[in-house]
Amino acid sequence: MATVATALRLRRLVDGDAALAMLRAEHAPIIVALLSEHLGGDVRRRGVDELTDLIDADLDALRAHFELPQTGKAYCAAWRSAGWLIRRPAQESRSETFELSPEAFRAIRTFEQLEQPRATATESRLMTIREQVHRLALETDPDGARRREALERERAAIDLQIEAIRTGRFEPLDEQRTRERLAELMRLAEDVPFDFQRVRARFDQLNQELMASILEAGESQRSVLDDIFRGVDLIEQTDEGLSFAAFSALVLDVERSAEFEDDIARLVDRDLGTAMSTAQRRFLRTFLRRLKEHSHEIHGVLGEFARGLRRYVQSQDFQQDRALQRSIRTALATAMQSAHHVKPYRETGMALPLTSVELSSLGALTLHDPSDFTVDERLVTHAPGEADLAQLRALARDTEIDFAELTEQVNERLATGPISVGALLTDWRATQGVASVVGLLSLAARHGEITEELESVSWPGPDGAVRRASVRTHVFVERLPA
């Protein structure tokens, strides 16, 4: 019986879990490739129109290998219905944005782990487990003597390490172990955005549950209403809210954040050979900033939820919703009782008028004039001519950034070492003006490094005059893929 219960429970999971549905979708590799490229990297949220345009551009290239009949807008709508995309209103404008759902994150991470499986047992992972077990055993030990002895042993070990450093008998971690521990560190850090997404999804669910509890609250369940009127943010008092508050306090602590940022700066600036790639250095440089941005965003979401609950109750809107809910339940109960005696096709003798637009005056009516739709002009047939390749190339350069030219210029100058965008523009005249500058900054942000220092970039304008601007220094350090 236990096997049957487990099988039935897992079947419900397979039927209802969006992550598993994404893994077994017909175009799962394409879906994962598109969503991870545009929403799974540095950018976690995009405008609806921006995302559909990017997917349309990728679909044009993918159709040479796959049958993809729909548009990017249609695919995004289908992925939203499947629970893989979340559509939210943008905070800074009246538009809307798309972001990955927690289930989509899980499915993408599953593909990544299948493509690049992690080592089952590494030294760094075993050390982490050993340290956590030791710390848990120490902190849960009620015997003060044993805890004191353990702490004295740790102090003695630290004293030995200090003495070894004082006498010069120590060696930095070798490159192989550095690479191994760095890989374990990156694996843990890359899961943090997924954790934030799960926390936000849980807060959305809690907000809906609190709304439902307000409608269900009776005379004996007035604690929810009383707490909201007193201004208590019920969501922040849940287990998820308390856990997130503790994590946010840790991230926003000035002293700890400064120490963490200093450790990261020393790590990424250190010469570790091939143990750390450029992408890993860039990820670690912006890791703390992303944590703070996610924390600030979820704090704002919590505030919106709490204010929305208070407005909902204080405006007395819940009284109308509660009355409507009671009416619907009464009608359903009556219909269930009548179903045993009244056939579905029996005439009831009642008429329900259809909804229509209410007209305020006769002036709102507009007569239909068939002549408005008559085409008077005769169609002119134009014979196809021969296209001018030079004109087509000129038209393409006027409408699109010539990334091929920019890549060639960067790779040619990388032969003498790393070069910044400002230095490259000093040696080479931007042939497309500001478009060339934007293209170089985009390539450097994707394949190079960005520092906090400012540098001046210049380019010729349409009138021939030179324009200048100050931007953060973007440096190319390795050849760009052609």
C-alpha cells in the first residue's frame, strides 16, 4: 500500500509541477536555451516588448534547424500560461515585464547539471559538511566543559597557524584546490537568485492566503482584521518573512558587507592563474550588489502587500466581496439540490439581458457609410528590378550596428595586450558614430571587464563635430568570438 500511495502522490506531482512539464516539453532544449539566455544571466527581468523582440530574432536563426511556426509573442504567452514566465507591472513605468518563475529556474538548473555534472565528492564539499557537523554538534552540546574543550582546541589550532605564518612556514592554496573550492563556491552562489525567486513566490502565495482568510473570517476569527487594523504586517511574521528579514539584516549590515566586499575584491584581483575565469571574476564583483538589489526589491514587495491588505480592509471592499461570496455559495448549494429534480435543458422562464454599451445620447451613434471602405485608386503593378548590393549594405549599416567590424577592430588591437573602449576609440575613428560606441560598450560588458574608474570616449557626430562622454572603464582582455 505504501508503494501505491507513493506512486499516486508522484503522479500528481508529475501532472501538476511546471518544472517537470518544462523538462518534458516538445521544444524543451529551445525553451531552456532562450529563457536562460535572456532571463537567466545578469538580466533577470525584461520588458514584454523587449523580450518578444529578442526571441523573434533568435527564432529566425533557429528555424533553419527546427520547426517553430509561432511568433515570439505567442510563445511567451504560452510559456506564461504554462507557469514558466511571470508577468508583473514595471515599477518605473506603466509597462509590464517578464521574469522566470521558480519552476523555470529549477528546470534550467536541472539541464545545466545534466550538461555539466558536479563531482559527487570533492574535498571542499566534504570540508563544508565536516565543519557544519562539527559546528552543530558544538552548539547543541549542553555540556559546558566539552564545549570549552572544543573551543580551546580550535584556539590552539589557530595559534599554530599564526605561528607558522610568523615564521614563514606556510604556502598558499595550490591552483587545483583553488579551482575546486571556487567551483563549489560558484555553485552555491548561483543558486541564490533562485532562492530569492522562491521567497517572492511564497510571499505572493501568502498574500493570497491572507486575502482568503479575510473573506473567511467570521465573528470568531476577527484576529486577522484586528491585526491589520493595528498595522501588523502579517506576511513579515510568517516563517518565510522572519527568515528573509534575518538574511536581509545580514546583507545590509554595513560592517559585514564591507568585510565581504573586501574579501571579494582581494580574491578577484589576485593572480590565480587559470583557476578563475573572467566570467567568474565578473560574477563575484557584482554578487553583493545583486544581493542588496534583490533584498531591496523583496522589501518593497512586502511593503506593497502589507499596504494592500490594510487598504483592502479599511476601504470596506472586503464586505462587498464577502457578501458576493455568500451569494455565490448559496446559489451553488441551491443548484446542487435542484439538480436532482430539474433537467439542465428545462426552461426556467427567466430572461437575463446581455451586457451592452450604455449610450448617453443619440450623438454617440455613427452611421455606417459604405463609401468609406471603397478603394478608388487603381492598383499599379511594379516590375521587379535588380538590387544594388552596395545600396543594401549602406542601408544595413544605417539601421544596424556592424558588430563584425567592431570585433575585427578589437581582436586586431588585442595583439598588444588588453585595451579599453576609450583607448580603442582614440586610435580608431568610429565609422558609425555613437552606434559604434554603443556596440563596443555592449561587447565589453559581455566579454570583457568593467571597473569603477571613469574614462572619456569620443565619436564623430552627423555634422562632423566630435562628441565626448564619460563612462565607466570597459576593458577587453581576450579575443572576441568571430
